[in-house]
Amino acid sequence: MTPLTRRAWLKAAAVAPAALAVRPASAAPVTADEKKVLIDKAAAYLKTRQKDNGDLAPDPRVGPGITALAVVGLLRNGVPTSDDVVAKGLKFLETNIKPDGGVYAQGLATYTTSLAILAFREANAGGRYDRIISAASAFVKTLQFGGDAARDPRVGGAGYGNPGGRDRPDLSNTNFMVEALIAAGVSRDDPAIRNAVGFVSRSQNLASEYNTQPFATRTTDGDRGGFVYSLGDQDNDKSDKRTPDGGLRSEGGMTYAGLKSFLFAGVAKDDPRVRAAVAWIKRNYTLTENPGMGQAGLFYYYHTFAKAMDALGEEEFEDARMVRHEWRRELFEELKRRQRADGSWVNENRAFLENAPELATSFAVLSLSYTIRRPA
């Protein structure tokens, strides 16, 4: 490059840097027909795995969570409530409704009840499940930590809701709770939502007026803006989530979970917390792994990625290298590549039960429902 050419290039970069952004080869939007091919195969597979009582879990001790996840995904992809898998799945969820309004078996009450709310909401034609949704929402609120947030960082969060009392809260369960309550029609101004936003804020690698936790002051540049799974890890010297400096490692699935929780709860896109999360995502954009976790929790990652990106509302997402991504198409192609011949998906990494094809397939089906562009 000659000096003159270099000066001209630098001048152009200074004047219009966006024009120099790299755009991958043009990708047409995903069509309903393309998606239907994958969904039909997945639905057929799930039918072979469903028990007579409607349960889709590989082990009944897992509870109704996987069934609820599959029902949500199938309904969002246009599969009717009359479909055998959906109809039997909904009936199975109803058999797991407890007198307290929760939808669970032996444990995991926050997770499974939240997913059940989403399933009943998708199937709620004519208000058929209004009372069930209302009772389940009220139950989920009882699992949220209360108290004084200035003294207890757990306030606003939710744990698994296992028997024997409330367990420690984490961002995963809290993000499911927020999504379920919003879907159930709970106001963004409801104390449960506002308190949850406080907990989500304290789960972000960002020291601010919203987060004065010690780990947030020890974050590295690479982790800044991302989200962590559990605040409790900062006090656990043996946790593999800790960094050498005493901070906590940001994770991809949790960062998208935190971002979508903010957006669902009405936190503005120009809020410093949202901007910091988006900046982390720009530095770590990928669909080949769960950043910070490798292949562990990959299909969970896909569903939080899809929900957060959809809520963000950018059809083209520009990463930190100024590469523009048609994220819906890229997600579709990655899931298409990973679908097995029998219609299922599975993670060879055994973490979080994603080696069970029933769970990985349900997450994949739900993720696919976000690959179609919103109507203009």
C-alpha cells in the first residue's frame, strides 16, 4: 500500500467506519418451508420418545420440565394443540399440578413450573389455562428470595425450589422465572420483576450502582459486561467459576439469559447494563460453542442466544471485528448441521443432561422458532 493510498484508506475509515464493516456472503432469510423440514423430523422423533402418559423425560425423576420445553417449542413452530405429542404433553403437565399451584414432581419447581407457564400460555386459546397460569405464577413468586437487597445479594433471585426450603438462587432459574412471569401477564412494575432485575444486575460482571459485589470489582477486561451463574461462587475457593484474581468467569448462556431478562423486564437498550452486555456479546459472538463453557450447555446456550437476540431486535448483528451476522440464518444453519438423521439433536458433552436427546432436541426446536424474521 502506497503512502497516498494508506492516507486515503485511513481518511475513509475515520469518516465512515460502518461502511468498512465486513459482511459475510449474503444470506436470504430463513423460510417457513426450510424450518418445517427440520421441525417435522424433530416432532416425529419426539413422538417415538414420548411415554403413554405424555412424559418426554428419559427418567421420570427429572419431572415435567423437558415435556414443557418440547411443548413450548412445538407450539411456537406452528404445531397444533391437537398434535399427539403436544396434546399428551399438555395433559401430562396438568397431572403434575400441585395444590400450591406449582407444576413439578420431586424437585426443580422453579424451572419446571416456569416452563409449564410458557407451555400453557402458548396453548391458551380462549383462556383455557388462565386459572392454571395465574396459580402457577403466584407459586413461582413464593420461590423468590425476599428481604433487604442492601444486606443480602440473593434478594430477587430464585433457586431450583427443591423440597426442604429455598436453595441458593442462580441466574438460570431467575431468568426462567422472569420470562414466565412476563409471559403470564405480570406487570414489569411488579415487585417480583423489579427485585429480579436487581438480582440479575448483581449477577453481571460490571461494578456499578446496581452491583457492588466484590467479584464485580475484580473482573478482567475479557469478562466485563458478561454474566455469571451464581453469586455464591465468589465465596467458594474451590469453584471452577473463579478467576485467578478472585473474580468470576462470564459465560455465554448466562450472558444471553441476563440480557434477555433485562429486555423482557423493560430495561432500556441504552442502559449501561444492557450496553455492557451487548459489548461482551460483540467480543464473544459465536455459534460453535458456549463461550466460557466450551461444548457444555450448548443447546441451552442456543435458546438463550435466540431469545436475547430476538428481543434486542437487530436482524444484522455487528461483532467487535465489524463482521455483520445474519444471526437467524446462522443459527438455523448451525442447528441444521447438527440435526441427526433420526431428527434428534444430542450433545456429546454430558453436562446438564444434554446428552439426553429428548432435552437437546427440545432446546433445538425452541431455538428454531426464533429463526424466522419478525414481520416488518
